[in-house]
Amino acid sequence: VNMQTSGALDVQQNIAARDRISLSSGGQLTNNGVIEAGVNADTTRNATGDVSLTAQSLNNSGKSVIASRNLTANVAQTLNNQGGTLSAGQASTVKAGTLDNQNNGRVLSSNTLSVSADTLLNTQGVVSSNGNLTVNVGQLNNNGGQLSSQGNVTVRAASLDNTAGRLLADGALTASISAQLLNQAGLLSSIGLLALDAGSLDNRQGTLYAQKGLNLDLQGQLLNAQGSVKSDTTASVKAAEINNDAGQLASIGALNIDSAATLSNLGGSVSSNDTLSLKAGQVNNSSGRIASAKNLAASITGLEQLNGELFSNTSLTLDLNHGFLNNQSGLINTSGALLLSNLKDVNNQSGEISSQQVFTVAAQNLDNRNGKLLSNQGLVLKTAQLLNNARGVISAASLDSHSASLDNSDGLISSHDQLDLTVDTLLDNQHGSVIADGALLLVADRLDNRTGSIAGKTGLAATLGAFDNRQGTLISTDALTLKANNLDNRQAGLIGATKTLDLDVDDLDNRGGELTGSADVTLVSQNFDNSDGGQVNAGQMLKLTVDALLNRTKGLLSAKTGLILEGGSLDNSGGYLNSQQDQRITLSRDLINSQGQLSSEGALNVTAANLSNAGGSLSSAADLTVQSLGLLDNQGGKLVTDGALLLTSKSLDNREQGTISGKGAVSVTTGAFNNSQKGRLNSGSTLDLKATQLINQDGGHIGSQSALTASVSSLDQQGGQLFSNTALTLDLNQGQLNNQGGLINAPLLMLK
């Protein structure tokens, strides 16, 4: 059938032909029936029927045009196929100014289908082929409609509205949209590769799915809020900016995300079962998840991750390009290597940054309040300004941290091996804990450890400026070395080691505190106050080099073996110095031992400029040697030994029941010696006394079991006693003797 007219052509009845139907109109072509080619005379169908339609406009609304083989429609203006059918058994080619296929219109082909139009209106319509489908249009409206093919689908359009619509391909789906693609609640699906480039894509509540790869290239925004972009193999998404709030960007294979500006993933998911590469400007992953099974590499300018998660099963690389990382209540974690680079400020409040391997965090400021920084291997922290770990946890197999300042109040810093902690200014460890199962190396300008705890199990070395350890503890289950400008260890502060303790502190206040070492203890200080119950205990030798030492009011310096004190002055009023072996005290200035005790189970050797022992005690189990370059005041005091006693001074005051006694030989060399008011100078062996003026009045007592030799310039012994149980030699060196009411007695007596 061949009809051609320069005007309108109305088909009022059905037209059927065996081979070909060709209708051409210079005006409008209207079909009010069924136009079908491929109908045999007996009404059976063949496969060789072609239909060709040419018109300025074509109205096929609610009607059908069927070709058993090829169908060609060429319409200059509008082709109205609303509710109609254009169907081809083989190839179909439709060209129109506007193709209106709305309201259940159908354009079908059992093989290839090509549609070209300025405008394709496919609302609630179907454009489908069993072969490849090619659509070249300006504006494409597929709202609630369907474009599908059992082969490949190729769509080129200026704009595409696929709201609640479907673009389906059993092969590859290729779409090139120069302006906007609206896919709200819509579906673009490919059993093969899905390749889409567009000006922008609105995929809110929509779906892009591909089985064999997905490539999305947008000049503008990808709006994927509550939408899904998913590939069963690889996926690549590139856009000026991406909004994936409550949405999904996912692939089974490698996933590449490139957003020139921002990526918003609020409550969304970006995931790959393979590698994940993310390039973006600012990323907001609050309550969202960005994760990969293999390596995750992200290069962004900032990360906002409140309650969000950045995770990799294999390794994670995050380059912030000197931007801000906010991981507040968030998680950054990998089972493998974690590489964080070019960080500026990091907020990890109540968040977690962790890895099973070594990683480094280098930042301007690191806020880990209530947060966690964890590594199963090594952890390196480099903080240019403040590291805030208040109530936080920093833990690793080994830990190396360097910061300008560190706040660890109520926090925990720990390592299973060595811990190196360097703070340029203040380390605030109030109520905090710093614990190393290995060695601890601590350097800080100021350390506030009030009620805090610092421990190194295999050694502790601390170099500090100012150290406040009131009610705090600094301990090592190995050796401990501390060097500081000043230390306040009052209020039961404790510094202890199970092995050697080595302290070098310019100004040390240990009033009410404790310094303890289970082995040798060495202390060097300019000013050391150990008064008011302060304790220094050594499991072995105690050696002190102190310029000015205060050990008053129950202060205790104790050694299980020997004790050596060298320095300037010692005020031991009401204090105690005890040793189980020899004790040696050498001072360039005064020793005040009023009501104090210097006690040695070995020998005791004391040298000072002046010695005040009023009411005090110097005692030893072995020999006692006392040398005072000036006055020795022993009023009411005791200088006693189970061995020999050697005393040298410029003057000696032993009044008020002062006692100087030795079970061995006693030698006293002094200037003026006042032994009145029941003073006692005794020897269980010989006694050798050299003095200038000797006053032994009012019950003064000088005696020995063996020979007593006294050489004085004068002796005033009114009411006193000078005696020996064997022999007594008194040489007055031509001086005076006043023995009124006194007693000088010995079995063998010689007066000179």
C-alpha cells in the first residue's frame, strides 16, 4: 500500500498489507485504525512487512502501527503516540520534532530501535527494544516511563527527567546528558557497563545500578540523598560536588570518588569491597560511613565526622592537605597500616583513631578529650601546639609523643613497650596516668602530677623543669632517674623504684612525701626539705649531695646499707638519719640535730662547721667520729657508740645531761669544754681528753674503764667527777684546778 498526499491524510479504517505500507502526508497524518504490514491474504503473518510513515505531524493516539520487519517514522513536528503503539519485528527508526509517547504509549522493536527528536515525552510510556536502543533527543521526559533494551542502550539528550522512570539495559547503558538529569525515585540499570556523563544528576531516592562497571562523570552536582549508586564490579564517580546524605555509593570492585568541591555523606554510606579512592574538598561524614575491604586512600581538604566512620580492612591513607579533621564521636580505623598526613587541627573528642599497625598523627592541635588513639604496634604523635588528652586514652605497643603542651588530666597514656613523652612546656597529669610496660622516657619543662600516676616497668628517665608531684606517684619497677629544676613532692607524693633511684633536683620539697629505691638511692640537690614526715628510703646505699638539707620534724633518711651525705648544711631537728651500715656526713656549714637522731648500725662519721645536737642523738654500732670545725653543742644530747669514739671540735657544750659515750676507746679534742649539769663523758675502754678550759660542775661525769688521760689548761670541777677504774693522768698544763665538792679518783692517779 502506497499513499501520498500534499495535504492531510486521515486513515479511518484498518490498513493491512503483505509487504509494505508507505504513507506520506505534506500535512497531518491521522491514524484512526490499525496500520499493519506483514499480513498475508489468509490473515496469517509474515516477517517481511515494512511500514514507512512520513508527515509534518502524526497522530497515532490510542492506535497501532505494526511492521513485521522494519518500521520507519519521519515526522517533522509532533508525533502523538499517547496510548498508541509503534511496533517493529526488526529495526525501528523514529524521527520527530516531538515524540509524545505518554500515557501508556509504546514504541517497540524486536531488534534495534533508534529514536531521534527534539523532545521525547515518555511520561508513563514505554520505549523498548530487544536489540540495541539509541535515543538522540533534546529534552527527554521519562517521568514514570521506561526506556529499555535487551541489548545496549545509548541516550544522548540535552536534559533528562527520569523521575520515577526506568532506563534499563541488559547490555551496556550509555547516557550523555549535557544539562540536568533528574532521577528522583528513578532507576538507571545495566547488566553490563553503565556510563553516564551529565551536567548534573539529581538521584534523590533514585538508583543507578550496574553489574559490570559504573562510570559517572558530572560537570556539576551529584545529589544522591537517600539514593543509591551501586556497581557489582568497579565504579567511578566524578562531580563538582556530591551530596550523599542517607544515600549509598557502593561497589564490589574498586571505587573511585572525585568531588572537586564538597562531599556530604550525612548518614550516608560510601563503600567498596575492594579499594576505595576518594578525592574531594570538604567532606562531611557525620553519622556516615566511608569504608573499604582493601586499601582506602582519601585526599581531602577537611573532614567533619561527627559520629561517622572511616574504615578499611586493609590499609587507610588520609591526606587532609593541611585541613581540619573533626572526628568527634567518630571512628577512623584500619586493621592494617594507617597513614595520616598534612593535618592541621584534629578534634577527636569521644572519637577513636586506631590501627593494628604503626601510624603517625602530626597536627597543630590534637584534641583527644574522652577520645581514643590506639595502635597494636607503634604510635607516633607530633603536636605543634596542644595535645589535649583530658579523660582520653592514648595506647600503643610503643609510643612516641612530642607536643608543645599536653593535658592528660584524668587521662591515660600507656604503652606495652617503650614510651617516649616530650612536652616543650606544661604536661598536666592531674588525676591522670602515664604507664609504660617497657621503659619510660619523659621530658617536660613543667609537669603537674598532682594525684597523678606515672610508671615505667623496665626503667624510667625523666628530665623536667618544674615538677609538682603532690599526692602523685612517679614509680619504676626497674631503675628510675629524675633530673629537675624543682620538685614539690609534698602531701604523700611518692617517687619510687624497685632498683636504683637517681635524683638530681635543684630545689626539692619532700615534706610529707616519700622517695624510695629498693637498691641504691642517689640524690643531688641545692635545697632539699624532707621535713614533716618526709622519707627517703634506700634498699641499699643512700648517697646525698645537698647544699642545704632540712630534715626536721620526723623527716627520715634511711638506708639498708650505707648512708653518705655531702653538702653545705643539715637541719635535722626532730628528724632521723638511719643506716644499717656505715654512715658518713660531711658538711661545709652547720649541722643542727636538735631532738634529731643520726643512727648507724655500722660506723658513723660526722664533719661539720658547727654541730648542734641539743637533745639529739648520734649513735653507731661501730666507731663514731665527730668533727666540728667550730662549736659542738650537745646539751641534753647523746653521742654514743658501741665502738670507739673520736670527737674533735673548737668548743664542746655537753651540759643538761649531755652524754658522750663509747664502749671502745674515746678520744675528745676540743677547746672550751663544759660538761656541767650532769653531763656525761664515758668510755668502756680508754679515754683521751684534750681541752683548754674544762668545766665539769654540778654532777658532771667524766670516766673510763681503762686509762683516762686528760690534758687541759684549767679544770673547774665543783661537784663533778673525774675518774678511771684503772689509771688517770691529769695534766693541767700549769693551769688552775678547782675540785671543790668534786671527785678525782683512780687506782693509779697522776696529776701534773
